[in-house]
Amino acid sequence: MRENPLRAWRKARRLTAVAVAHKMSLSEQSILCFERGSFEPSQENFDKLADLMETLPGALRLSWHFWKSDLNRSTSATNASS
């Protein structure tokens, strides 16, 4: 399964969730929830993330969509085998 785009970016730069949260004026918990897929960033936060990650918002949304699709398939497969 693919890794969350934010988490992959953060780990590649050796940044903590706290550091990213500080740069975005969000809580660490919000960043961790984004990375787990507990909830999606708002449009405003997607834009902030894209700016921070130096990518286009549309490109980030697309990679997020692919990651979320993988996550949902993985969760469905796990639930089906239970």
C-alpha cells in the first residue's frame, strides 16, 4: 500500500508532525489525523500543504486520492477476510 503523501514528504525531510503543524498553524493531532486518513484537509489546508510541499494543489489532491483509494481497498480487504 502507498504511503500518505504528507507523511512520505515529511519523513523524507526528517520533519516531525509538530514541525509541520507549526508551519501550518495547526495542531500536531490534525497533521496525524490527515496522515492516518481520519479526515481530509479542508481546501484551505490542502492549499497550505501544497505550498509547504512545493507542489500544485491539484497534484497533491490527486496523489491524496490515490492513497485514500489504496487505504480504502486495504481496509475493505481486511474486513472481508474477517
